Amino acid sequence: MSTKNNYYNILSSGSHVPENNSIKNLYDEKAYKIFIDNLIVQAFIGIHQHEKDSCQKLSINIELTVPDNLKNIKDNINNVVSYEKIVGDIKAIFKKGHIELLETLSEEIAEVCLKDKRVVDAKIRINKLEVFPETDCVGIQTFRKQKKNKLISEKKVLKLKE
């Protein structure tokens, strides 16, 4: 049985990397999640006039991935990502005024979440809770990663075994 080698072009733009690659992940293998579930806010959000005239009830759900350094936190809040600060910063977004789209709001929330460089990624789900009487909610979910140095420079070729 012969071993066949494949060559893959891996671009920093996010090209597929096979699971059996020999490149070590940028982040530690150990991680933990921080959750903010069902943060309920009243917001001026939407493109329609009635949405500009009155607040809507939103539910915001966030899941953050953080490298696990729990055994070294020394019971000190400065050694962990603070969900209290994130919630406060999200509430401050709504004080700035009307937002047209949930997508815009999601990007602003992602900036808040990724401000702390220890956050590897953020999954954000925003639900409008009172849009249609026949639904519990409508909304969007986005996923954003921390901007880091490129794992692999453009057009570098890796020799991988199949």
C-alpha cells in the first residue's frame, strides 16, 4: 500500500484546513465558556416607522470562548473576563440612540465582547421578542473571532499525508 501526499494551498482568507494537519492551533486546547443568557433590553431598533417611534423588547444571548487559565486566577477579578463589564457596555450601546438593523447591533456587541483580547471568539444571538404574535421570537445569530496574527501566511504550501 503506497502513501500518497497531498499539497494544500492554505490562505489566510480562511481556506479549508484538513483535520489531520500538523499545525498547532493558535489557542490553547483548554478553554472555558462565558455565558450571558437572555439579557432583556428595551431598544429603539428597526427600519419601520413604528419601530422608530417605540421601543421593542430584545433578548441578547452571548457565548464567549476564553483560554482556560482558571488555576492561575488567584481569586482576582482582574484575571478573568468580566461579564459584568460586558453587560454594562452592551447596555451603553442602547443609550446612543436608534439602530436600524440587528446586524449592526450584533457587530457593536461583537466589538464589546472582543475588546478584551483574552476572548477568543463570540457567538451572539439577538431576538426580537414581540414582532409576530405567532412566533416566540425572530432574530439573528453571528459568530466573530478575535483578530490575531495570521496562522499561516498567504500562499504557503503544506505537505500533508492523507
